[in-house]
Amino acid sequence: MSTTGMVGYLEETVTGRFDPVVAGARLAAAGLFGPYVVYEGGGACTFAGGVLGEVIVHEDRVRTRWRDTVTDLPLSDRPLRQVGDALAALPWPGWNAYGWVEFELADPSARADTPAPRLHLTVPLTEVVIRPDRVRIRSTDPDAVSRVRRLLAEPAGPQPRPAVPIEVSGGADEYRAAVAAAVEEIRRGGLQKVILSRSLPVPFPVDLVDTYLRGRAANTPARSFLLDLGGRRAVGFSPETVVEVTPDGRVETQPLAGTRALGLGHRTDDRLTTELLGDPKEVYEHAVSVKLAYDELRAVCDPDTVAVTELMAVRRRGSVQHLASRVGGQLAGVRTAWDALAAVFPAVTASGIPKAAAYACIRRHETQRRGLYAGAVLAASSDGSLDACLVLRTLFEEDGRAWLRAGAGVVAGSVPQREYEETCEKLRSIAPHVVPAASSADPERDKLHKQHLTFDTPS
């Protein structure tokens, strides 16, 4: 164990053997730190608890709170740049920020039913970065450092209670009708692609931490997250990143488009992989997504540096497999990570082409605003880095209700029944792993043998 001083923070490193996912979930379950975000990726799991400062975007203003000081500024037409500027102005060295961005932040025409925020980021009071061989604890509160150390030293608790699978079928007629209408719009011109989604209610209160552990054991996400922040509670297993920015300004985005089921046995999975790679509809849907991602990065990067660094690889994510590509570049001039996020947000793979026309189509055919669905959960730092993942394969909980949501990419060659089946395949990444809250669980079911949980590390 080693301890070092940093202006404003007490920092301590604990060495040992840790399961990052389990340790992050245990910190969330402890309930000692108030609002929190757990964010897993790159071989580490970070727990960010409590609020030292925050930036919140409302429909008409950007609010910055630093301890007891609150500043409101009118919302401009570049809200993410305002967020970056607000964080950069914080009187705190070495800050890291964590939080979420709603899909509707990018759609000025989308009016909220309530004055709920569209972005909420916090600089945490306590930040714990967990790797398999060490944990770094930073906090303004010495007692919090001690509490984290004690929690990490405690024996592992009981395995999560059994899940109650959610049936993924339902609403087929309505969804197929929406897809058919969108196909006709696309064939008339003005729209190349749109992602239409459907929601699935969860009929009981949910234990988000146990759901996170069970779902993470069954998935191979690019990133995973668990959060309770600003009235939003969610657990998700993101298949792709929206944008990754390094401190030296290297930018990458990771479009995934084109889907087949996974987990049906080696022969069937391999057959579906071959089918996916050779399906004209899926290849077209993927290609136009990569082209837009390329064009979006050229708007904020040195054009000569923008390139497709990976094309149509197959990524296996839980219950589905996707065509996956990477596009990268070097930020130009005075551009920042927030400009990069603004350029690609929301992800083309969850919105459409062109995006403005896709937003309008989504509003016509989806009965509920998206909120966090198809938005982003992110981590950003004062060193200029930013990592944002796409909010898909997620369970949402808000105002006493819980739900799942999934969509499919609609192009001119789409078949409504196949797109509906694709939403079912995606929902199965999380629907079988939903754990009821203790008050709603069956006591007899809780006596069942608890299965061993293992985790593959996201890349």
C-alpha cells in the first residue's frame, strides 16, 4: 500500500488481487457515497461516487455547480462545447468527470415532457480505479478512503440472486408497421437509414447491482456501466464506443451495424457469421454508417489523418454479433474532445442518415422520447481525454418504473419481420439477466444454488 498527496485529494494505492467488476459493484451496493457512476473499459472498472462539482444541461441553460457556487448560462447551439468549457474552468486540478448524455441533446426539435436534464456530469468526491492487481483511491474525504479500503478487504459477499427472465416478444404488429412506413419514406428519398426502437416494460422493481453482475457475466461488451445519477438509474453492456479521445488528440469512433443472433451453437453461430458478411442489406447498412462516421471526423480532425483503420470485422456481443469498423483521426488545431463528441453524437448506428431527417422519422414512429437510450455514458478528464460509450443493451429505471429498449437499422432493403426479430435478438443480451429487488423476489427462488460468475475484460 502506498499513499501520496495531491492538491485537494488524498490518494492511496492498494495492491492485491481484485475482480474489477465485482469490486465496482460492491462499492455501488454499499450506498455510502450518494450518486455514483461505475464505468468499465480498457481493463479497469472505475467507481465515481459523490459530487464535488457538476455540469448539467437543461433545455434552456447550462448549470455548473462547484460546491456551494452555482452558475447558469443560456444554452447555445453548441452545448457540448459549453460543457467542455465549463469543466475546463473548474478550480480543481486533475479533475475527472463521469455521467450521461441523453439522445435528445442532439435534437433541438425534441421537447421534453418534463424539465429533466439532457446531460449530467459530476466530478466525484471519491474516485476508485480498480485493476486486477491494484486499486487507486482518490477522495477529498479521508474517511471515504478508509471505507473503500475496508470494503475491498472484506470477503466476497453472496452471489447475486437468480434472475427472472423478461419475455422479449410483444408489440410486433406496431413495430413492423413502423418499419414498413420508414421503408416507404426511405424509398421516396431524403433518408438513407433510420434506427427505430421499441420499449419493453419490466413488471417488477429491479436490483440494479445484481442485474449488472449477472448481465456482465453473460456479455462481452465494449464498455459496461452502472449508474444512479440525477434521477436516472441504469445498467448497461454497451456494444460500441461513440468516441474515444486520447490526451494527445487521437480520435476513434467505432460504428457497429449489421446484426445476427449469437449463442445458438458453434455451427449455427459460424453459419450466421458467414451470412452476415454476405448479406447485401447488412453490408450496405454498415457501409453507409462508416462513410458518415468518416465524414463526421473529417469535420474536426486534420483531414489527411482520417482513415478507416478496421473494416467489417465481426464483434460478438452477448446474444448478437455485429459487423464492426473503426475510423480514426487527429484533432485539428484548437479542437477538443468535446468537439469530437459533438461531431459524432448521437452515434450513426443508433440514429440514422442524414441525422436530421432520421430524428424527424424517429419522432413520428416512436411513441416515447428516448432519454438515455441511444445516448452516451462517458468519462472525461482534464488531460483532454474522453471515452463515451453508446447506451444500448441497457435496463433503465426512473420514476418507479423499469424498462428495456432495442432497435434495428432500417434501410430501403429492410424486411419488417426481420427487423423485429433483430430487436428480440438484441433484447436477449439483457432480458434473461434481470434480478428483482429483494422486496419483490420469491424467497424460495433465493434458496437456489448460486452460479459462479466470470467476466471477460472489455477492450
